[in-house]
Amino acid sequence: MKQKVNLLDVVALTQEILDRDLSLGQVGTVVELLAPDVYEVEFTDNEGRAFAELALRADQLLVLHYEPAMA
């Protein structure tokens, strides 16, 4: 099943991005919709300071959910 990624979704990386020092599971926020299935994702530290922002494909992301899905 293909997941839908929306603006401001909290997402986790499904793969490492070594050239940007981003680990598998690193959490970021979708800040821009660039093209079909391509998103600008911002990664911040615990103080809210951005340390990386890059374009990622939907297959590199897992949308995180904080509430149960409605049945």
C-alpha cells in the first residue's frame, strides 16, 4: 500500500543518507511539496535548530502517526 505524504507530516528516514550524516530512523518534518512523490524535509535538533534540509522521495520516508487510525 502506497502511503500518502502531506505537508507538515512528521516522517522518519527509511534509509541512511551518509553524505548528510542522517541515520536510518532520523525524524524530520515535510516543509514543501516539490513534485509528485518528492518532498523537502527539514531535520532539527531538540532545540529546534535545523541541521539538514533536503529533497527526498516518498519511498525514503515513513509517515509517523501519534493517534490511532480511524477504522
